[in-house]
Amino acid sequence: MNFNLTQIPDRIQKPRTHGITMVMDKGLSIQEVHNFLNIAGPHVDIVKLGFGTSFVTPNLREKIEVYQSYGIPLYFGGTLFEAFLIRNQFDDYVSVCKDYNITYMEVSDGSITIPHAEKCGYIEKLTQHGTVLSEVGSKDAKNIMPPYKWIELMRAELEAGASYVIAEAREAGNVGIYRDSGEVRQGLVQEILTQIPEEKIIWEAPQKAQQLYFLELIGCNVNLGNIAPTEMLALEAMRIGLRGDTFHLYLNK
């Protein structure tokens, strides 16, 4: 850090498997990627090329290589996986990941229905090719699962080989673990945590109030995802008590 301050909580250092921040890139240019990583790279753990943007991104290979040159792993959004799957192109999806040297893969079923045993089968297959993140929860705000179902699905997907389960929220943070207002479904989150290790969950939390909730509940090393590139440093400051929302969180009383 740039100067000495006492009473700063200990952040797990990179490369880390806990306390990670996943950033959502919805269309940064190659120059913007350089600029973003030049300032925030030390704090970024994983980047997701959001939903299906990688299909329409110009100079995709060069962009991916920029991220990789900074040592940042990245993966295609789960919507792209589902787009391949619904077209019976699973093997093509694997080939694309290999071609672009993508070693992180997301398995999701937020837009299509996949029998759960089949979804776990895809997770098992993809673990042969890299690190698998599996997303639990629907993008349909009307599809509200009870807590026991979230727990059941998360446990099965971790057992199938997923390194993390992602709690769905979309890029807006208004479905899944949140109400349409963006308010956290606190009972749901707390019940999930009674059964699933928190270090194995990435909570999608694009809104500041959502990030604050998880920081207060779990601590500075909670796994958070769907963070906007422009909010990266602000989140890292909030993680360690250097933003007004968490200013008093780690000070000795």
C-alpha cells in the first residue's frame, strides 16, 4: 500500500482462492482494458466477459491476450455456454475455450432449463479442461427457489467438481438472491451459509449496498462478483474500511 495505516484488516494476498473479486467486462475496448488493469489489476482476481459479448467483440483474441498478459484469468459468460448448449454445440464450446486459451468456464442454466443431473454432468466434463464455476439461480424474477433448493443445487454442483458456485443476480442485481428492488433476501443468504462454505460461494453483488451487506456479514475476504470495472478500487477500499460505509467496521472500539 502507499502509506502506513493501523487497524486495516488482513486481505488474503494474490494469487488467492478466497476473498476474490470477479469483474464483469461488458464491452471494454483493448485500450480500456490496459487502462483498467494498470490501475486496478493488483486487486482483480477473475474477469468475466459478460453474457454473450465475446461473440461480437472485435479483436477478441487480442483482448483476451491483454488480460492474460496481466496474469488475470477470464471466462466467457454463462449465457454463451447456454447458447452453445441449446444449439447442441457443447463440443464446439469446449473447442472455442481451448482455441482462445480460456481455462475458466462457467456452467449456468439461468436462461434455459437443464435437468440438474445433466448440468452436473457438464460440470464434470469441463473439469477435465480447466476450472469450473457453476451458477445457481434463474434470471427470471418470477422463478423463486426456496432456500433448501439453493442448498441442494449448490452442494451437488460442488460435488460434481465446481470450484465455486455463483449466486445469481444478473448484472443489475435484481433477481436470484435479491428482490427486484435490489434488496438482499437475507433469510435465503443466511440459510445457504448454514450448509455451504462461504469461501466456495461467489455472491454477485453489482450494487454498493449489496457489497456492503456481504462485507458486514462475512468480512473483508468475502467473494464478490459482477463488479463493474469502474467500481473496482472503490470496492477494494470499502473492503478494508476506507470508505464511509465501512469506516468504523474494523476500528478498535
